[in-house]
Amino acid sequence: MRIANGRRRLLAGVVPLLAAAALVAGCSSTTPVTPATPSAQSAQSAPTSPVSEPASASDTDALLVADFGGTTVTFVDPARGATGTVEVGTAPYGVAVGPDGRAWVATAEAVAVVDTRERKLLARIPYGVDTGRATYGEYRGGGMGIAITPDGSRVFVGVNVPGADGVLVAIDARTNAIVGQAATGRRPFDVVMARDGAEAYAVDHDSYDVTAVRTTDLAARRMTVAPYGTAGGLGGWLKPHYAEVRADGRLLLPFEGERLAVLDPATGGVRVEPMTAGTHQHGTALAADGRLLVVGTGSDGTVDGPASLTVRGPDGQEQVYKLDGAHEDVAVSHDGQTAYVSGGFTRDGYWNGITVVDLGTGATQRLDVGERPLGIVVLG
């Protein structure tokens, strides 16, 4: 699988604050992921962890999640649960929301445009790229990461082309027309924007790199981000997944709850800082005060830490909160006090809901919503 992924893909440009088909999983596996159905809700998730006080959601938040196991996006009131759905297309992954309230959803076949106020589908924009038959699961072709320029004028979606390098497709948000595309590495899991809107960055999971694309002329360059090396190839686990753009313009890419790769897009240089969770990591969000939130999905054979949410301060100090089973992505409340973590997960082990996390205490509350919810945003 996001303003994208919560408010963060748009906010990245405004306030301080991504495979071979049937070969490589969100990390690595040769076992295909089966289409999700309501009955496929994971039996692997542990019982809900006891907490002293249930997490409380912000009174003003409303959420939108992409139902990766279905064909809809689900509107969520964190205090009441799901409040409605809109049909968008097969296996929606990433979601971004612009300043006008429209949501842009990357599905297997097209980008769906949703009016979040009227709760209706406005348009579906095919990618113009051959991605094969629309299907479900992590290996499916089609849109993955998606982001919007700070001024809301262009949308950039990373498109997975099974068995080949991916494509970053640029869309004029005023006309809904595709205005060009740029080649990326394999399986662009995430797309984030430079703070000034000058570049879009595709996080290329299966090629261990990030593709920087100028938003004006779509000129592209690729930068390796592989703090563990690339010896694992397509079958390796130690790959980039999601990213955030820090206030100084550098990209933050977590690996395995052990290493945070800090990429300077101006030079391609990577500095590595230590992390503490010791768990395979996927989704990220950046709070307005500079805290980095990272979703830990659990053991992968390299690290053995449990599923968790890491809250990392600008000074590098980390608080790690245990989560109940695998999750995928995360968004932050308007007031910065609550995290919403989607339970969809790209691999087996997902569940049909979100976990609400109090960022002050670590208290959690599970909320059954959606169908394998993946991308998640806080609406304006």
C-alpha cells in the first residue's frame, strides 16, 4: 500500500514531520498468497493483549481504509467502527487524500477517485500498463504505493508489473488524465513526496532501491538502499518497504527493527542508525512533531521480535509497543496522540480490522473493520 497513508503523503511536503510474480512476497516467499475472503481472517493472530485502559481515539478523526482482500474502501469512525463502503475495484492497496477531500486509491486495474464527503466513486483511471489479469494477493499486478504533490495538482502511483521492473504513473488531478510515466525498480511498495513537491520517490521492494522522479519532466534515477546488502536477491527478506520524508528532506527507511536507513536523495548516500524492536518492519508514518512510527510484523527468520509499533523520537529514542498479530500500515491522528494500525498485512497472518494505539501509554484496542485493510488514512 498513503495526503497518502493517513495525512502523511501530502503533509510530507507541508509540515515537519514502497517482484517477480509468484516468486517474492512482501519480503520473501515462494508460496502464493491466496485471495482474501471474510472466512480467511487469520487464525494465527494471538488473543488480544490485556491493557490497563483501552485506547481512546481522537474525537475528530475519521478514517478510510483500502480493503485489499475485497473491492471497496471502508469509512471508519474509530469510536463506532465501519460506517460505509464505496466500490473501487480489485484488491485496493495504497490510498492518498488530497486537499479537496478526494481519495485516490491504487487498485489492481486502475486508480479509483472517491469523493470522501459524498462517499461516491467519481472515476477510475486505467494505468495504461499491461499488468496482467486483475487478481488478489501480494503478487498481484497493478497499483501499490500512491502519493499526491503538496499542491494537490498531481498524483503519482507505483505500478507493479509482475516479473519486470515497475512504473511510476503521473496523473493530472484536475483532469484525471495520465500525463506520463517513469520506469522504477521492482514492485514499488510505497511512494512518498519531497517536501517541496519537486520529486516523487518510489520504494522499490524487490530491487533494493528507491527511484527518484522529478515531478516536472519525470526524469528518474535509482538509488540503492540495502543496509544488509543484496545477496538475498529476489528471495531475500531484507528489503525496503515503506518510507517517510523527514523535515530535512532525507528519507527514512526502517529494516528489521535493527537498522534505519537514512537516504539523502541529493547524493544517494545512505547512513544507518540503530533501531531496537528486532522485528520485520513494514508500514510507516511521520507525526507533525517528527516522531517516526513503524509497524513491526513479527519474526521472519532473521529477527524474532513480535509484532509491534515503534515510536521513534527525533533524537533516536524509541518506545516499542506490542501489537496483537501482524499488521501492515499506520496513520496518526490529527492531535498526534493516537495511531491507527491496519491489520491487513500483505502476507498470511492478517486480520480484518485495525488496532487503535494510545501513543502516550501504549494501550491498544482492536476494531473489526474492512476486509484485509491495508492502506489507511486519516481524513481531513
